[in-house]
Amino acid sequence: LVIGGAPAFAPSFALENAINGDAGRSGAPGIEYASASLGPDMFVDFDMGSVQPIAGFDFYDRFGAPEALGFNLVDRVNSFDLLFSNDPTFTTGVTTLSFIPEAWGFHQQFAPVDARYVRFDATSTTNLNSNSGIQEITFYAVPEPA
């Protein structure tokens, strides 16, 4: 569940689109979240519903404009932190892990972190004023539910 984040570029690029299951598509409204030209100031907060042993994720960056289907990566997130906490304000009990995505689709596993809330916090983007965001992100807990 998305519980907050940086302002969206437009209503069709809402925060909730970061977890709507539409990874790999481009061009249709409502498939991704894009910030309002915030570049590395973009963030999205997630609520796992209860404390979970989070041990990995799949992240899909925004494609950008389809320049002859070669895709423009001006909105690319070059690096980000995941902040884990049991406090929805992230002022206490925060564990931070840093990542540099190697490709548009990026998967990472790590030692489990027990947390209810996760903040995806961009730390570097291709352009300081880009419409950085998330096409899709999925978090995994261990053991995975049946």
C-alpha cells in the first residue's frame, strides 16, 4: 500500500501507480508514478500492513518518452536508498540500504530487515529536474507467503 510520497507530475502519474502491476508497458496513462520534476528529491512510502522480514525487491524504472521506441532515459533513477522503519514518519528505527540499478529492471536480495514501512528515496537521477518515478516495485518477504 502506498501511503505517501513526493507530488505526482499529473493525476495519471499517481503515487499508487508504483505498485499497480503494469511493469514493462509504456505510453498508456495510469501505468507508472512520475514526480513533478523533482529528480533526486523523489520518494515514495509503502506500508507492508504489519512488520515483515523484507529480503528483496524488483524495481522497474520509468521508460521515458518512446523516441522511435529507443526510449528516452531522461527520467532515470541512477541510485536510490530504501529506508526501513516501524514508524510511518521514518524518524525512528531506520535502517537504510543503498542501491545502483544496473538496468531498467533491477532485482536485489539482501539479509531480511524486519519493518512495516519502506521508503524508496531517489539519491541520483539522470537530470536534476527530471520527472523521476517508479514504473513498478515489488517487495519480497521471507519466507514468502504460500
